[in-house]
Amino acid sequence: MPTKLSVNLNAVAMLRNRRDLPWPSVEGLGRIALRAGAAGLTVHPRPDQRHIRFSDLPVIRALIDDEFPGAEFNIEGYPSEDFLALCERIEPEQVTLVPDEPAQATSDHGFDFRAQGELLKPIVARLKKKGMRVSLFADGDGDVEAVKLARATGADRIELYTGPYGGCHDNPELGAEILEKLGQTADAALAEGLAVNAGHDLTVANLPALVKRIAKLAEVSIGHGLTADALEYGMAETVRRFRRACGQTV
């Protein structure tokens, strides 16, 4: 199956929040993305609500339930008690747990499964008991043992942190090296029975190589690069461009 695209709405919300006005509309642009064939919508609500606001979540939940029942809602975040309670209230199809602190500008590393694996086990079980798929943010450094420890948490998937890969847009040689490490991590995860997602700084230019190396890549979650392209091409056409880059027939 071709890799699915989930559109991250954080950048849209951040632009909206520059003014105390309702535009650009997170719900409206989410609707356009889903109409253009996106498989789902992603948000990363942070305690300071600097982009997605807590009030956005039931609106996005209703949009998917009422108009696009085949789509999925993916909520990312650090597994604090407040975040877990939020997920239990909104009931996304997928929860992606990340290890970043609330003050971080963006996610920039995966979990240390050696140090945090035991802590994650009851959290993963709690979310899965409510029927949510759980994905864990993971470094794509080829560490096979770390992947085994991720599997031991009971998670369904890992999400490869692709920031270093995206950062090599002007250094193709280093990009190829990092891509291979990502591929090795994915190979180990798939061998352990984990599905593989990916996200961070992915673009129309660097997606095809990633999808080619990780043939069973389940899903990519893309926000910044997709939103930047939407300023030039519009949201609908941008979603179609990214779907093609994922290997989908559009």
C-alpha cells in the first residue's frame, strides 16, 4: 500500500494565532486537505497553546467524524497526565508520544528507550485500552536494540524522526547516509512487528527517496513544508503534490 499522508495543522494554527482572528481557519484548511485526499490530520497541542489550541481539538474531531469518517485524527504530545486525559476525551485514532519538553520549539529527538521504556509501558497500555493506536517518536539511527525496547512497550508503531534527513537539503551525500540509517531502523522495526511512520522536515523533494528506501512506510505526518508549499500552490494542490511524492496515484 502507498504511504499515507497526514497533514499537520500546527503551522496553520500558528499563523492564525498571530492575530486574534478566526483566519486562516484550521478547520477550513483541514477540510480542504481531506477533500484533496489526505488520509488524516495531525496536531501537537502544547501547554502554552502557541499553535493548536485545546478548543481546536473537538472541532477537528467533529470534522472527521461528520464529513470524513474514513480519515484519522493523530494527536502528538508529551505523555503528561493532562495530555493523556486530553486524548481520552478526544479519542483520536492514533496518539504519537514524543519526549520533548513543553518549552521546546519543536520535536527534535526520539525517546531513549533504554532509560524510558519501562515508564512508557503503562502509558501505552492506558491509551490502547481506550482503543487508540500508539506510535512512539524514535531516532532513526539504526539502533536495533532500541527498536526492540520500543516494541517491548506494547506500542503499535514508531515514528522516525526525520529532522536530520530534512536538514540535508543542500548536502545530498550526508542525506544519503542518514537515509540509510533511517532505513535500517525501519527494517528492524518491521522485523519486530512494529509499523513505521515518519515525520519532520519532509518535502516533495525528499519524500520519494524515503518512500523508496522504506517500502512499507505506513504514514508520514507533514506540517511545515506542506504549509509553506500551500502558500504557493494552495492547500488542495499541495496535498496532491505530497500524495504523489508518497507514491500515491492522484
